[in-house]
Amino acid sequence: MRKVGSFCLHYRRGGIILLYMIIYCILFSMLESRQVYEYHVVHMPLDDMIPFCGAFIIPYMLWFPYILVTVLFILFAETKGEYYRLISNLMIGMSIFLVVSYVYPNMQELRPLVLDDTSVFTPIVRWLYATDTPTNVLPSIHVFNSLACHMAIAHSMQLKKYPVISVSSLVLCITIILATMFLKQHSVIDVALGSAMAMLGYVIFYTPQEVKVGQLAYAEGGKSLPRR
């Protein structure tokens, strides 16, 4: 019990993102269940040119462990600065999404009316469609969180000597973003705005000066910086 108490005390900063996620889920649940008389339909001609592809359900569902594993890795393996940089980026972006959704009710009408019953991916896609409403899609949190987590991985001091991890993260991040469109979960507009929001987070939290401060904190923590 003493070891458990010591562990929880040492990593108590993890409670910040846990508390935020509880509040976020409550607010999102209220958002989804509220009565809205008129939604703005998000759509652009390019959406109609993108075909539906059920196979993209695989990277789409990998989003959940991708975000969880990244946050836990940064919490346990990195300095406090890296952790606070990541969760601040995530919390600000997700809060902006909530504000936009409450103020500007939006939805998409891109989902196919008929799905291929012969595809092995169809049951999972049907489950996704049944559990995730086509409302409150702007900007895409799938896109924003994926990019935010990839930024954290790409700037991780401990992962600098393992470039394959950063490359794998980038590939997964890109396929997740593509999946939001090929599964007809999001319009290109949602993806563009989610990406723009992530780029703003990069400017705020991962500019050269911010990264330099993080590297100094890493070195002062008793760990030598990886050689380039």
C-alpha cells in the first residue's frame, strides 16, 4: 500500500487530465443529448468526391489506444514540462471544440444509406454509426488529438533515438485523419479546421524556444540529452 501511495503521489499530475476528461465527457454528453431545432450542415463538393471505404475503420478505432498510450507514456517517461505541454494542448483544443459545438450546432449528412453486407468491416462501421451521432463534428477532435499526440511523440527527448516510433506515429496519424473522411465521419472542412487548430497548438507549445526550454528541463532532471 505504501508503494501504491508513493506512486500515486509521484504521478499525481496525471489527475489533471483525468479530471478534465471526466468534465469533458459530462459536457459532451449534455451536448449530444440537448434538443436542437436547427443544425448547420457541414459540407463541401470535395466531400462527394471521396469514396466510402470501410477498411478505414481499423485506423479510426486505433485512435483510442493511440491517444491513451501517448498520454500515459508522456506522463510516466517524460519530464513534467513535456507532460504539461501535451495536456495543455489537448485540453485547450477540446475546450474550443465544446464551445464551437454549443454556440454553433453542426452536423454532417455524408454517411452512406446502404452498406456492403459482404464486407467484414461493415458490422463495426454499423456499430460506430449507431453509437456516434453525425452531429457536433466541427472541428474534428479525431484529427486534432491525433496531431497533438504526434507532436508530443515527435518532440519526445526519450524517443529521439528511436526514429521508427516517430515515423510510425506519423503514418498512423495520417491514416486516422484519412479515415475520418473515408468513413464519412467528417467533412473536409472539419479536418481542415481540426488541423488548423493543431497547428496553432504547435505554434504555442512547440516553437523552437519552447522546445529548447523542454530540453533544458530534461537535462536538469538528471538525464543526458540524446546525441543528434
